[in-house]
Amino acid sequence: MNYKKKVLINGFGSIGRKHAQIIKNNWSNFEISVLSSGLNKSTLIKNHELDFIKNNFECICDSLKWKPDYVIISNPCPLHIEHALIFARNKIPIFIEKPLGDGSENIESFKELLQLSKQIPIMVGYVFRHDLCLNYVEKYLQSKKADTLIEVESYCGSWLPDWRKNTDYKKSVSAKKVLGGGVLLELSHEIDLVNYLVGPVSIAYSSQFNSKILDIDVEDNAFIYSYSNSCKSIIIRLNFCTKPEDRYIKFQFSNEQLVWELINQKVFINNSNNRKEILFESSYSQDYKYELQLKSFFDFASNKIRNLSDLENGIRILDLISDAKSFGQ
């Protein structure tokens, strides 16, 4: 009889359910259980959203007795470090959804988790590290290393009420300060990508504000002006109060521009003659990178590949968010 790997999903909101569905569809030899005190199991089973879940635990101690092989932490980010420490102390490989925390954590907690990560596999969920487009962007930037990078512009604009189907956005983690909401934490993918591709970056100026459009208690707009050794002008603009949605990173050189369209999953060059050259266009769905991310985590936990988004990087991004917030609103 083949042993089934056990995966515990700690937190069963929209991203937790996405991870569960991906595991169900791609790893038939895995058992999935959920740790969530507020889960209405009967309703979810009726909607066929939990018919493949082995157990629904309401406390961590019971979930530990199940002896999971892996833990996916996808609860509100103010709880990430506290729960990660519990599972790491029990020597269980951990995948932590981004962001790593909300910035209010005790520094000693980070130090302990870093120490534990030397023995226990821990990955942070910056999913665009697993996007197929990223490899083409990296290769192009490497080929232009001798050229001056004039400016980088990263933009993400969307409409929060459209993020999660059949969910009141005002009650979501994105909309509540106490749950770690706001664009700086929720849209930190952009900060991670810029820091990874042209960093390490330092923040020169930042501003954040609440437009009052959505009736929420967090910032829904942020502007970050930063710089690095490879580029002296890096601009990041974030919001979740605009339509239509748009998401891109533009790398401006003296004679051409590299553009990564994250929604269209396309990488192309605009040259000095205003001609567009497509470098790559993905034919996969947006969810494919989430599948690649989980595969990377399982492979990393089995010592098959290196960590593509480690704990140190998660802490670095959280520090950059704290730096941005220090400029106030």
C-alpha cells in the first residue's frame, strides 16, 4: 500500500481553496486537511468545495496529531509568523503565502524562524517567481547588462470588489487593517519582482492614501519611488480601486523598452523605430504559475531544487514595505 503524503492547509479563504484544488488536480497521492476555526464545512460540502478534504481541524494541536508532511499557511498575514514557528518547531516543511507578515511581529520571532529555516524547508509564496515570462525578462536584462537602464516602471491597478467571487470585499482580508490588508501588503508582488530583477532596491520616497471610493479602512493607493545600483529611477504604483485592470513592468533603455504584461502573460520589446518584437507569450492559464509554485515547494522540501523564494527574501520585502509606510499617508 502506497503511503499518501499529507498536506495541511492552514486557512481556507480564496487562496487556500485555490491551493487545495490545485493539489487535488495534480497530486492524486496526497491527502488534504484544513485548519480553520471559522469554516462552515456543511455549506462547502454542499457546494462540492470540500468533498475531497480529509479533515477539518479547528485547533493547531489537533492538526499536529495528524502528522502532516507539509503545511501551507494561507490564513491572515498577522498570524503567519506565529503559526509558522509552531510548525517549524515540529520540523514540518512550510509554504507561507505572501506577505510574510504585517510588520508588527517581534524581531525575535523572525530570528528564530530564520534559525529553524536552516534545517526546515520554508518557502514564501511570491508566485510570479514561477511565472513563465520571468525567465525571458531575466535573459533580456542579462543581455543588456552593459547598457544603461534609464527607468523602471511597475504598475498594478485593479478593482478590489472583483477579486473574489461571491465574497463581500469589505469583509475580506484585503480591506481590513487588522487582517493585514491594504495595497502595500496585498500587492507586494510588484515590490518583490522589482527587487529581484533590478535590486536590491532602496526607497527614496513613498506615499499612500485611501481614495474613499471603496469604504474600507486601509490604503487603496500607493506610490513608491526607489533606486538601486543598476537603475536610479524605479517607480512602483499600486491601487485596487480602478477599472479596467492593468499590470505591467517596463524597463526603459536609451534605445528600446522591454515590457512585461503580467495579465496578458506577454514579454515584448518596443524599439527606437516603434516596432514591437514579441519575445514570449504564454498559452497557459493564469493559474499555471500556482501549480508550478507548489511543485517547486514540494521539490524544494524534498531537496530536489533550490528555494526560489526564501525566508530571507520574504523578510526583505516586508522591510521595504515598512520603509514605504514610514513616509506616512
